[in-house]
Amino acid sequence: GVIPRRFKEIREVVKNTIMKTFFDGPYLEHYMSTKMSSLTQNLDLGAKLAELFELPEVDDMIAKGVDELYKKPEGMMLLMVGMTPDQLKPLVKPFLLAMAPEVGPLIGKMFDMKTILPVDKLRTEIDMLMTEKLQELTPEKVKTLMEDVIRTHLGWLIVWGNVFGSLIGVVSVALGYP
């Protein structure tokens, strides 16, 4: 029928309707400005930062950083007061772990989602996602989807149309209309 012959047009109309209705630029911008700050607060960046500091790679970074420090004048000054690299290394990680809960929220406040993911870029990504997903729709799938929508949402219209049509017919006959 008509649906399988025009399924490409139907796919495009569905995509455009969804993009215009749910993902228009001003709405996405408003959504990102109001919701993203609460989302970053729920991430618990302090805990994530503490997890990061527990990784063995961080131990290697600390060791490398302390070794680099001792090649500079500041490191020489630490040596003069009797602080060797082996004494300093075990102090750095607990210091970082203690600061993680305070630093995490500050990092979250620094993220401006509009600069990290601009609205037009987000819209483009959503559009590409929908285009890719809609390419999977075959004429038969589109026909099945349309039939499901019609059966689910228009069935009541047919029933009530018949009821009211019958009532109008009965009233017309009762009033003498042929």
C-alpha cells in the first residue's frame, strides 16, 4: 500500500517532527542550563577523584613528580631541611585523598556544559543518531509501526464515531429525515 511506497518520506517526517518538537535549540539550551548543574552535583566528583588517586598509575605520577621536584631549587631546599624524596612521596597521596572531597565540587562548578557540548553540536549528534536509527527501518517495519499507532490510538475514534453516527441516524429517522 501507500505506507511501504512512501516509507522514506515517512521516516524523514518522523525524524523532523521529533527534532522540532523535542530537540529544538532554545529548549535544549534551557534544559542544559537548568539541569546540567544538578547532574554534575549528583556525580559525586569528590568520590570519583578519590578513586582516581587510588590508581597505581597515580602512584607512578607522584613518584615522577617528586623526582622532578627534587631537580629544582625547591627540591634542593627540601633536601637542606632533611626531607628526602623517599620521605616526601608517602605524604603526597594522603594529602591528595584528603583534598578530593573538596576539590571535586569545585571541578564540577568549572564545567560549563555549553562550552563542553554546545547546543548545536548536541543537536547535530541527536540528528545523526536518529538518521542512523531510522535507516534501520524497512518498509515493512514502518507499515507495522503505523498500523500499531493507528490501532492503539485511533481505535477509540472509530468506536465513538460509530456510536455517535448511529445516534445521529436514529435521531434523523425519528425526526423523519430519510
